[in-house]
Amino acid sequence: MTFKSRLMKSILNIQSPHVDSDSDSNVVLLNPSEKLNGGLTYKHSVDSENYELLSAGNSIPPQLSAETAFQEAKKRIEADAKASVAAEARARAEASARLAAELRIKAETAATEEARARAKAEALASKEAQARKELEAKLRQTIEDGIKAEKEIVATLRAKVQAETLIAEKTRVRAKEEALILDQIKAKEEAEERAIEAAIVRRKIEEEARLLALSATEAEAKAAAMARVKIQEEEKLLALAHAKTETERQILDEVRLRAEVEAKALAKAQEHLTAETKSREAEEAKLYAEIQAEQVTQAKIDAELNAKTAAELRAEADAKAAEAAIARAEADKSAAANAEATARAQLEAEAIAISRAQAEARLLEEINQKIAAEKEAQFSAESRAQAEQQEVATLSAKMNSDNAAVEATKERIKAQAEAIKKSRERAIAEATAKQAAEERMAAEAKAAAEVEDRAKVDKLAAEAAIELAEIEARLAADARKRHDAIVQAKISITSRIENEQRMTELASKIAQARIVAAVKTEEKLKATEIAASTTFARVQAETSALNAIQARIESDALAIEQAIAREAVEAMAKEAADARTKADQRAIAQASQQIQQDLAETEIIRNNQSAEETTEEQATFSQEDYVGSPLIEQYEEEESSELSDENEYDEEFRADIQDLADSPIEDSTELVEYVEINEIDFGWQTELDSESTTNDNDSSASDEELEEDNRGKIFS
């Protein structure tokens, strides 16, 4: 309930006051009728009895006429007093109405100003709501764009995940191929080891053959030197042959021991290879488990993507989700780069494996060539042994004929033995091979010169020596070739071992890269899960925020409609208040004029009455006929005091009415005092109004607080 309605209610509840004494009312100037009302209340029964006693005691007819005149005068005075009281009450009501009208006007002006301010605030609120709607529309558009971008990113992520699955499958296929290649490499290594063992055996056989050749040459030298000796020397040669066979047996035993040691080394290498195969199988199992984990994570990703799409249909994403998606895209790019790097490493490993296979094929060809060369050398050694036997036979036949030729052959054989020793040293030390060959050739040249000098002695011995030198040269060349082949085999073996080490390192790096990629994919999946959960929570928060914004918009619309209706009602109330104010002003003017006329008439009547009373008293009552009594004296004293008080009060009342008619209320404190006095006069009705006012104030305060909260929410 507003102040205007309370004021109208208080004005309508105005009643004629009934106050017993002056101290019971605070309105002294506006209630002058109380004194008149109290002063003009005569005791009619007592007076009539006294006059009856007087009339009964005196029984004078003029007294009856005086009593009747007095009664009539008294009635007139009472009627005048009642009329004056009614006029005063009417004047007071008009004054209170005027004050109430002015108060109502001021309250209405304040209400209109408040309504204008409220309308301005509501207009600002409506503008802000419109701006907020535009911003929300822009925000919705941006969020829709973000959702579209997020969908595209999700599609790209799905494609990347599919590509990663394909890459994982390819890597698994490559791992299987690598396992097969490793098996083939193992088989090749075993074949190479067998070939190396065979080469070592062949080398030992060649060394044995060389030793045999050296021993044969020594035997030839000894046979040439001891040709003069008879059967004892031949027996010594047979003993030496037996010793050689024993040494050969010892060499064969050493070869067997070496073969056993090499077999043990090969067994250890085989165990090492089996351990490597087991580790590789474990790595393959780990990769298979990682692939299964990736498939499980892919299923989780699909489920999460489905949930995310469902959540996207319900709500909108924001800029932070776009940033997170960009970060995920960068992480995917880095993962793709890592995958490309692993693919390149795998390609390099495949190229290395291919090159290693080619090198192994070349090595096998070289080993085959070496085997063929060794076979040829063995055949040549056999032919040389046969030739040497023939030469020994010829030399033993011719040794008796020419000692000089024997000595020359002895020297030549010694030179050849030295050349063979030098060739053996050259085979051991590759750096001194060329120098030894030159020395041998020089020795051979010297021997050839000596043979030419002594050709006349024995041409056949010279031809045999030349053939023997050629055979030895071929044997030295074959030994050099074998040594070179062995060195190349060692180099190829070392290179193959290095390549295998590199391959194992690359395989370990590839496995580490795969593990790192799997860890990164797991981290990426966790990041996607966290981003999805944060996006879902953000979507829920945004939906709640949008619902709150929608509720605020609806409340703002209702508030605006209420404000418009309130403004219309206040405009109508203002118009009605203006009309009432004008009517009140006209009524106040008419009432003031009527009051002035009534006052003038009452003054004239009172003057006439006082004059008539004085004349009648002088005419009818004399000092002799007057019967004194204490009641009459008391009545006269009261009447005189009341008349004097009435005259004074009439003057004060006239002045107050004139002031009320002339001067408007200017100060709000007068209105407050008037309202307080009026509330005291109105009694319990005013108290009820005050209680309703407090309740209305509380309700209005709560309404204002709610409006302020709503406005604060709107502005925020």
C-alpha cells in the first residue's frame, strides 16, 4: 500500500471529533468548537426547575414571558452555537481536506518522479537487456562456430586415429616381416659360421699342406744333400716322415680342439641369438599388447566421441575447448611426426637389412669362389707333390753323375727354402709380403743365373728348378689370395656384426619410439577424456547460465510490463489527483467564502442578541422584582465568562480560518505534524492504518530489494 492510498484512506476515515476536554486534543487551533461545545452545554433541567421555582414563588406573568424569551434566546444561542460548531467542523474538514489534497499532490508528484525514474531505469534495463540479447546471439553464433570447428577437429582426430591404427597394423606387419628377416639372418649367420668354420678348416689344411710342402722341400734338400748317403739317410728320411705324420696328427688334434672351442663359441652365440629372439618375441608381444590397448582406447575414444556428440547436441562449446582442441591437434601433429620418424627409421632399417642381405649374398659368392680356388689349389698341390716326387726320383738318379749339379741344386733348394720361409712370413705379415716376394724373385733370379751358368751340367735340373719356382710362385700367389680372402671375410664379418649391432640398436630405438608413441597416445587419450569432461561440465554450466539468463530476461520483461502498467496507473492517478486538487481548491475557496459569510452573520446575530437581551433585561427585570438565588448568580457568572471566552475564541478562530484560507502549506514538517495530530484524533482507525502502512512498507521494501537484486543480476 502506497502513501497516497494510505492518505486517501485516512481522509475518508475523518469523523467529527468528540473530545471531552482541552488537554485530550493536540489540535488547539484547528478545533475551536470544543470550547464552544463545552461552554454552551447548559443544564436545561436545572434551569427549567429553577425558573419553575421562581415562577412558582413569584407568580408574576412578566417573568413567564421573560423565561420564554430567555428560553428562545437560549435556543437561538444553542442553534447558533451548533451552527458555528458545524461551520467550524466544516472549516476544519475543509482545511484538513486542503492539507490532505496538498499532501496528496506532493505525494503524487513524488510518485510521478519515482515512476519516471523507474521508467528511465526500466528503459535502461530494457536497453541493456536488448544489448545482452544481441551479445548472447553473438555468443551463440560464436559457440556454434566453435561447435562446428570442434566437430571438424573431431572428424580429423577420428581420421588421425584411423591412420594411427593403420600405422600400428603396418608396424605389426613390419615387425612380423622383421622377425622373418631376423630368422633368415640367423640362418644366414649359421651358414656363414659354418662357412667360416669350413674356411678355417681349409686354412688349416692349407697350412698343413704348406707345412707339408715346406717339409717336402726340406726333405728334397736333405735328399739332395744326403744323396751320397745310403740307406741310413733314407731311414732318417723315413723317421722324419714319421715325425711329420706325428706333427700332422698333433696339428689335427689342435684343429679338433679349436673346432670344439669354436663349436662352443657357436653354441654360446646360438644361445645369445635365442635370447635375442626371445627378447624380440617379448617385444613383439608387448607391441601386440600395446596394439590391443590402442584398440581398447580407440573403443573408449569412440564411446567418448559419441557421448561428446550427444553433449554437443544439447549444449554449446566455448573458446577454451577450441584452444584445447588446437593443443590436441598440435599434439597429434607431433605424434604424426613421431610416427613418420619411426616409419623412416623402419625404412632405413629395411634398407640396411636389404644391404646386409646383399652383402651376405656377395659374401656367400666370395666364399664359393674361395672354396673353388681352394679346390684348385688343392689340385695344384697334389700335382706339385706328384711332380716333386718325380723330380726327387730324377734327382736321385742323376745325383751320382754330377756332384756339382747336386751342390748347385742344394744351394738352389736352400734359397728356395729361404724364399718359402719369407713367403710364409709375408703371408703372416701383409706389409712385408711385397718385399719378401722381391727378395724371393731376386733369389730366384740368382738361382736362375747360377742354373744358367751350370745349365751345361744339367739342363734337366735347371728345368726342374724353374718349374719348382713357378709352382712356388703360384703357391705364394694362391696364399696371398687366400689371405686376402680371409681378410675380406673378417672385414665382412666385422661389418656384418656392426650392422647387426646397428640393427639391434635401431630395433631397440624403434621399440622405444613405439613405447613413447603409445605413452603419448595414452596421454593424448587422457587429455581428450579430461577435455571431454571439462567440456561437458562447461556445457552444463553454460546451459544453467543460459537458463538463468532466460529467467532474468523473462523477469525483466515482466518487470517492464509491470512498470508500464504502473506508469499508466500513475499517470491516471496523477490526472485524477490534478482534478481532485482543482476541485479541492475550488471547494476550499467556496468554503472559505462561506465561512466568512457565516462568521459575519453569526457576529451580527450575536450583536443583535446581546442588544436584545440587554434591552429585555432592562425592560422586564428590575432590581426590586429580581429574586436572587445562588443558581442564577452562578449561571450569570458562567454565562458572562463563557461569552468572554467565546468572543476571544471567535476572534482566534476567525484569524486561524483566515490564515488557513490565505496561506498554503509550504513545509513538509507541517504536513507531518498535521498527519500526526490527525492520526491522534482519528484513534484506533489510524493505528490500524499505521499497522497496514508498516506492513505495506515492509512488503514494498522487500519488493524494492527484489527489484534491486534483479537489476544487479541484469547489470552483472
